[in-house]
Amino acid sequence: MTMTTDDMASFCKRKGFVYQNSEIYGGMSGFFDYGPLGAEVKNSIKQSWWRFFIHQREDCIGIDGSIISHPTVWKASGHVDCFEDIMLVCSKCKEKIRGDTHIEDELKIAADGMKVAEINQLVREHNLKCPKCKGDFEEANDFNLMFKTQVGPSQDSKATAYLRPETAQLIFTNFRLATDNMRMKLPFGIAQVGKAFRNEISPRNFLFRCREFEQMEIEYFIHPKGLNDCPFFEEVKDHEIVYYSAKMQDEKREMEKATVGKLVTDGVIKTTWHGYWLAMAHKWYVSLGAKSENFRIRQHLDTEKSHYALDTWDLEYNFPFGWKELIGMANRTDFDLSQHIKFSKKDLSLFDEETKEKIVPHVVAEPSFGVDRSFLIFMFDAYVDDKERGNIVLKLHPKLAPIKASVFPLVNKEGLPELAKKIYKELRMDFNVTYDQSGSIGRRYARSDEIGTPLCITVDFDSKEDGTVTVRDRDTTIQERVKIDDLKNIIDAKLRT
Ligand code: ATP
């Protein structure tokens, strides 16, 4: 039996990974809090991402922008006018649900991007009813997803501002400053990790759709004359990926597997840049233990593309509730920079030394990752109900495991707890490790397996004599006798796998 999202939510709560926000007051739909172990995993995801996409590259820099910006930012970006979902309201029980996802669930057709009239027509044609009380729907309406707030002591409309619905715009508004400070030369990327807020009509599927979430985004800027000249494409051209183009979806064909090189040569993916970033995103997930076969790339149909996008591919994951977006990757062209140039009347262009012209760079691929959805998929792919061991083993990559090692005294006497604590305190200076002396060793192994601790270190009577301990590996359960002095190197090596 496969695990459901509800099973994962209760596992996460039971073990201290994720809690419903303000649960003691009945909870708040679409808001979650990360518990002690979840906060560790989430931080590790963000740190690994930052290392992989910024520190390990010469061409990317990162910023950390604020959540509230001048409201014109969101006017220029199009969010004030266009960032809407269609809402269906039940005439009987007043339940509010998102129109396109309801149509997708009920009729099994792609409905993202459908207009109000189309949704109303499908609701009527198929006699769709409220999932809660089977009542009829009222006429559908557009609903803007931006959270509003007031800045300063005034309540008038001039003080209205928005909580950012994406991190991307801060990259565009800081584009010239960051670029000049760091002397960036095209092509280059500016990245950001941080909170985003969307007043989702029907948050659901645990962390998949929340009203407050985090994003990890890169805006990758390219010379308008080099839209297909990705110098790194060689690195990924043989990378295999399952793909589902708009054409295949229109023709109701099955998805297929191909190399990114072939997809670009055949014109399925239009630019080498888009192919490169899709492959890099897939590689990053797999490098951190996600299962390659649970991913595919899917091209947006013309009807579902955002207001700014020329072409969009999503990296999707096979969730228990179907293939869904894990990251979105739109070709935003020069839309955003041009809009901010227009609205701010500031020069955000770059000077091309060769042609002596001013140019507005394009964003051909904007990898936009969700932290919470990433957390969820790493958890799904790590979770193993090991019948032989009789317990759950959370096979998180050591880099993501909340606790890297746990130190146990074999028995609670004859100086073993003292020695174990000494080792624990020493290791704690470099790694997040724990000390556990309660219950049998088997019980302690099981407890560590369930929260994904890669290594268990047991101090026994020989340890006092010869300065060695046993190290047990979470995945193989193999135990090895090693020197106490080597423990730091062993944990370090594990984190580098
Ligand atoms: P969806 O179609 O699922 O509403 P989207 O296309 O609006 O998503 P993007 O605007 O492309 O999402 O946002 C980029 C990424 O941010 C998504 O791929 C996802 O990982 C994350 N994200 C977006 N909305 C939410 C949300 N409500 N809860 C959690 N993560 C989200």
C-alpha cells in the first residue's frame, strides 16, 4: 500500500518534523510550522541549494530581499492585475474552491489558465457540484491571490502594500545594484531564497499548497542575442529525463524518456538554456537522494502559461495525488526588467562593450523551486516501512538528515555513559549529534532509523580499554569497529557521499 499525503502529515507531526500552525487554537488552513527535526531538514535543503547553485558556480550571486516592497513593484510585475485564480462558491454551503483544480480533479483534463467563461461552461455542461454538500455552484469569479497589508499608522489606500507572492521581483528591482556591485558579466544569475505568500483559495495536500511558503529562485540573465548559446550545455546534453511536451498532451500520447541533448536538437525544448536548467534542477534533486524515476518535465499548454511567459516547463514529481509541479521554469523574456524600466523610469539596462549598445537582458529560464514541496518529496522518497527490521527507516541523504549521528552507551553503568557523553560533546562541536541512553540498543537503533540518523555510535566495555566504538550504518545496518579519534572524519565522509 502506498503512502498517502495524510500518512506523511501524521508521520511528520508524530516525529517532530511539521506541525499544523496554531493547532492549539484549531489550526489555520494553509499554514504550517516546522518542528525541531523539520527545521533542520528545511535549513539543510536551503543550504544545499545555495551551495549547489551559487557557491559552486562562478556565474551566480544571491540576495535576500524584504517581504514588503513598494506597491508599484507589483503593479509593474502584473501581479496586482493578473495574479488571479478562479473561485467557485457553493450556493448552498458557501464552500469556496479553486475552479481549475476542481475541473482537473473531476474531468481529468488540464484546466490551469482557463478563463471564467470556460470554467462556468464546463461546470454547467458536466453538472459539477460542490464536493462538500453536492450543492450547485454560483457563477465563478476571479480572485486575486495577493495578501494585502497596511504600512505605517495610516489606514488609507495609499498605505496598502502586499506581502510578496514570489521572490523573483526583488531580483529585478535590485538588478542594477547587485550587478554593478559584483561586476557581473552576461550570462549570469541572481538567486534568492525566502518566504512568499499567496492567499490560495483551497490550500490542501499538506505542504504542497500553503498560503505561506518558501521559494528558491534564480533569475538567469542572458544577452538578447545569445538566447540559445548556453556554454554549459555539453555538461548536461546526455542527461536523461522523462518529458511530456504540450504536443504530446494535446495528442493524448504517453510521456517518454530522452536525453536533454535530443530534446533540444529536435526542438521540443526550444533553447539550450532551458534544457540546461531543467537538467540541473533534476540533477540537484537526485544528488540529494530523490528518486530519478519520480520526476518528469512537462511543458505548459498555451492556455496555462503565465502572463509573462513565452514558454514554460515544470519539473513535476509523481505525488500520491498525481504528477504535480515541483518547480516552474518560465521563459520570462525581458518582460520584468522592461516593465520595471517603464514604471520606475530608471535605466536598468546593461552596456554591451562590444556593440556599444544598451541592452535589456532576457531571462530564458527562471528556475523557481518550492522549499516546502521539495521537503515533501525528499520525505516521500526517503520513507521506507522496513518489515524485516519492524520499523520505519527514513533514508534521507546524510546532508539532509536532521541528526547526523547518535551516541549510545551500551549500558548505563561502569563509566560507559561518561565516556559516551564525552564523545558526544566532542562531536557536537562540528555536527548535529544526539546522545541517547534510554531503552535497549535495538530500540535506540529503531528510534534513530525513524528520524533518518545515518550513523549510530555505541560505546561498550572495549571502548574504555582500546579507544574504539562500533558505528552502525542506517541503510546497511552493518556495524564496524572504529577508533574514537576517527569519528569526525567518518561522519564528515558520510556527509560527502
Ligand atoms: P501551482 O500551479 O501549483 O499553483 P504555480 O505555477 O503558481 O504553482 P509558481 O508561481 O511557478 O507556482 O511558483 C514556483 C514554485 O513555488 C512552485 O513550483 C512551487 O514549488 C512553489 N509554490 C507555489 N505556490 C505554492 C504554494 N501555494 N504552496 C507551496 N509551494 C508553492
